[in-house]
Amino acid sequence: MIVEVFDRLVDQAWPAIHRLDAGGWILRAAYGVTKRANSVLPLGEPGDLEAGVEVAEKFYADRGLPCVFSVGGGATPGLDALLHARGYRVVDPTLVMTANLVPEAPGNGGASREEVDLAEAPSRAWLDAWWSVDGRFGGDGLATAARILTGVPATYASLGEEAVGRGVAQGEWFGIYSMAVVPHARRKGHGGKVLRALLTHAREQGTQRAYLVVVESNTVARTLYERHGFTVAGRYHYRVR
């Protein structure tokens, strides 16, 4: 099932620090840093749906975290309705977008590739730029986020300290993550340069297709991705109580 493929790809590319397999559902936790790493990935069918939800609620309550479910196309049938009945609200409807990585025409995007630095680990400047856009936690939130980011091999793209992105090779797929442009550098094409550099790198690795996830309401980012050949292939949302 292609929709379940995306659920698993995203889970693998953004690995939670703590994981518990509960009857096929993966309970993920990372000290509250990012919903993706602190939510249930509810694939498979536990014997008792309500009991499965209660196990998840205890798992997060024991860690002082809200119980969050990531509900995508591969989620257990009937779960979304049950969560609604239990008072869980929908948060961050998200699109999964994909693009075929056809060979580039000679010279296409070359200038941006020269400007964009690619590295195997995130520098402090990379982390600071990304966190200045996506950071929502104080304390040691950035340190925890760095543990999540570096939990799998990845490529870190940066255009100075103004724009960054992350790419994860996953077999035939290449995942685009952590695209961020600092506020004072927006509307200058920096995001497009970072994206093109990552896609060029993916082609050079022999990857056939790319995917990314973007909050549905982020029309600026969606326009950028559509301009580079990405189309909607799936959706998911979070249920939070």
C-alpha cells in the first residue's frame, strides 16, 4: 500500500529517540521535541482498538507528554473516528508530495549547486538557521532535535546562514526535510536553490523519486515545491488531546 510506504519512510527519516512496539503501533517519544517524534504511528490492527489507545495514553502520560496520533493513509481503520469520539482534535493537516527525478538538462541548476554547501553532518550554523525557523522548544530542545536529525545518515544543505535543507536517501526514494529560510532572507530564491541542490545530489546518487511533507496551510512552500515538479500523493494529520 503506497500510503503506508510514506508513513514508514517518514518514520525512518525522522527517528524518535525512544520507541515501543505496541501490537504493531509504534509509540514514539523524544522529550516533546516535534510532534512527528512524539506521536503514535498506528499501523496494523491491535486486537482491541480502545485498549490500544489506552496503552498509548498511559505511555505518554508517564512521560509528561500529550498523547498524539499521526493519522495517515495507512492508519488502523476506525481509529480516526474513535479518537474524534474521545475528544482528540485535528492538528496540522499535512500533504505528502512526490516528484520523479528525471535527469537534468546540462547546466540546469548548476549555479545554485555551486553556492550551496552539502555536508554529511549539520554544522552549528545549519542547526541555528533551521531552529530559528522551526524551533518551538526552549531548554535543550535544539540538542534533542540534533539527536533526531542525526539518527540516520543524511545530507545537510546550506546557503550560507540564510537557508538550509536536509535530504535522506531511502532506497529508490529521497526524502526532503527541514527546509528553512531565515526571515530576513526570504523572497530571494534561496529556498529554491537549496531544494535544487538536494535534488541534484539525489539524482547523482541514482535515486528515482523524491518526496517531502508540508503542512497544507503553507501555501508559499507548496508553490515552491509544485514549481519543482512535486504533486500531492497522500495526506495525514495529527490527533491531539
